[in-house]
Amino acid sequence: MNQKIVTGLLGGLLGALLFSSAMANVDVAPDVLAKSTTLDVISIIKQDKDIQAGNTRKVLDLVEAKVLPHFDFNRMTMLAVGKNWKSASPAQQQSLAKEFQTLLVRTYSNSLTNYKNQVIEFKPLKMQPADTEVIVRTEVIQSGTRPVPIDYSMEKTPNGWKVYDVIVDGVSLVTNYRGSFNTQVRQGGIDGLIQSLTEKNKRNVEAGAKK
């Protein structure tokens, strides 16, 4: 499954894991947290006509409010960049994390309006009391196609449970990006990768402005 398909599925089905800031409590089991807030977010999508119509600003606001506090973008970037992460300076690492976060948020935001009443089923969580990393397993069911498994790798931090990878139909989001990132680093170094992400984000903003 290529990167475009993975990010499209992930973005279109993002409602499976949008967290309410009010519920960001380390004492709440990650699957309970996800399931409870999924219903709330799906309700927002269904009721907000502007989001359904593709209002970019409102979709971005929703993603920024519900998603950003609960994703570890720094760890996601580190995993996506892979072995090249250690060769990046602290300033370059910061720029990479910023641009990768912007890319993912914009991807999710652009796809969120594609939600079409999919049913999201949460699987029983396999977790021990002392676990600090778990996988929340879900399955997205929609008419006419086979169910799509979407799993969330999560870690327990002092600020609550955070997502550091998403596996769509067996394909890791961070691993899927790693191949293209490695190619860009070989061709233009870390700065080349940063420039590529920056330009892609700029194009996404321009495309959104035309809608």
C-alpha cells in the first residue's frame, strides 16, 4: 500500500482517534479515552455543515484543538526520519518536527470532510497495569468494502496517553514515510528534506486557499 493510500485512509478516518483535552487523564484507559471522544468528534462532523462543506479553517481548528495535544509529533518525526535523525542538529530536528506536524495536520484536515458514516469498532485492549506503551486496535467498517484495521501505538507520558504511530491495514505511518525521507536525505541532506517538507506544506496551503 503506497503512502498516498495510507495517508488518505488515515486522514479520512481520523475520527477513530480524536481526543478531548478535558479527558486527557493518565488514569483513563487509552481505549476508553479514544472510544468516548470518538463519538463526540463524529457528532461534531455530522452536525457542522461548514466542515461537511469543506471549510478549511474550521477543519483545521477542529484538528488543532482535538489532535495536537495527544500526538507525540517529535517521536513520530524521529521514527519517520530513522537513522538520519541523529545526524540532524537540534535546530534541524526542531524544523523537521514542525514541518512534519504541519504536513500531517493538513493531510488529516483535508481528508476529514470525507467522513461518510463509517462505523468504528474498538477491539478489547490487551494491557497490564504497569504498561506504559499499548496498541489500541480498531476496525473501520463501511458499506461495500472490507473492514480496514487501524491500530494506534500509544505511550503513557506525564501529560497523558499520546499516539506515536498509526498502522493502517498493517502499514505503519512512520515507516511508510521513512522510505521517501531517506531518499530525500540522500539527495539533498537534512536541509533538503526540510525544504521538501516546507514546499509541500506551502503547496497544501495554497491549494486549501483556492477552495
